[in-house]
Amino acid sequence: MSKIANAFENGKAFIGFLTAGDPTIEKTVEYILAMEEAGCDLIEIGIPFSDPMAEGVVIQDANVRALKHNTTTDDVFDIVREVRAKTDIPLVFLTYINPVFFYGYERFFKRCSELGVDGIISPDLPYEEKGEIAEIARKNDVDVISLIAPTSKERIQKIAADASGFIYIVSSLGVTGMRSEIKTDLNSIIGDIRDVCDLPLAVGFGINTPEQSRDIAKIADGVIVGSAIVKIIEEHGENAAEPLKEYVSSMKKAANE
């Protein structure tokens, strides 16, 4: 059974994302542990991919840096192994489906189970094709996290009723990236989901300030931040641990005010 529910047990969850291998494999381990220390309740680990079509330029660049260092899927599993030697914080892979397909579904999810990866988010896996991995993932106690976007109106309840782990609500149209304003009617989307599902709901895409974290946490169970964290790593490279701690701490605090 996955540990994802644990992330939502102590107030509003703060969920942080980073790209594995950026700037190095060793630093990825260090930064995951630093983010947990600062208040992260769940961490999404991005598996580097050459065509991350849902990502804005910040995370695209992180993928390029990681791939330049020849970061492989096996390297990402090694990161998880090292992290798991020190913490049982819930961990989720964010990956496009191609790396999983080429690794082999059975082999991939078996390794997730062995090493303690609790879930997988795949931005390019349509709900209609979720069955391709759902049973293998379930067999290995890995939750397939559903994404619900503002454009999902007709399908929101269908997707939500079949969800597991938590639901990732996409706050804005377009790719990932820091936004000055979130204009989507999140209350309406959350209401539609709550009619059919009682899983925790976390909102991501664009959130980057404590004020946004505070506002989102008033209506959702968790706040997801990726680009702002990856930007800190881009700017500070191998010296990002302290800036990451300061940032994560401020966002977690704001979510629970």
C-alpha cells in the first residue's frame, strides 16, 4: 500500500518537484532530503525526457541538463534507493510514458515497488489509455495519479471516480511555469470532483509565491510547486540546499496559515 495518504495527514500538504540528475545525481538526493527537512510532505521526482511537452522552459532546461549528464532511468531508481535509506517520505515519479514503456512496464513497476516509489504521474497518458499501466501499477502498490485540467469539464467526474492516491488539479491552461495570477475557477472543478471522490486534491501549475500557496490551500488539500523549485536549482547549482530550504519553508508555512 502506498504512503501517499500520509502526506495529507499534517495540515495542508506541500508537494515539491525536482528533475532527477539536475545538477547531479548526488545533489538530487541531497536536495530531496533538504526539501523534506524544510517541510515538503511529498516529493515528485521528474525522470529526464527529451520531449517534455507539458513543461515550460524552466523544466525543459532542467531535462536538458540532466540528459547532458547521461542521467538514465536506472540512475533515477538509484536516487530513490539512496533517499529511501534515510527517509520514508512519500515519493512519486513524474514521467512521460515513453521512458516507462521502453524500460518495460512490468520491470518498471516492480522496481518502484521494491524501492518504495508510491505513485506515478504521466502528463501524456490520456485517461482512456490509463488501462495500459493501471493493473500492473496496482499489483505493485503504485498509485497512478490522475491529472484533471480546466479543459476536462465533461470528463472530470469520470476521471475522479477512477482515481487513486491523490488528484492533481492543473490550475491553468498551457505548460508548467511560474504565473503571477491563477484565473481558473478552481472552486467549480473541486466541487465536481468532491461529488464523486474523497481523495486528497492538490493544485499545481504556476504556483510560486507564498500568497498563491495560501490562497490555493484554502480550497484544496495540497499545493504543488515545480518550476520555482527547479529555478532555484538552476540559479544555485550545487549550492542550492539552503535556498531550497528557505523557499520550501516559506511555502509550507503559507499553506497552513
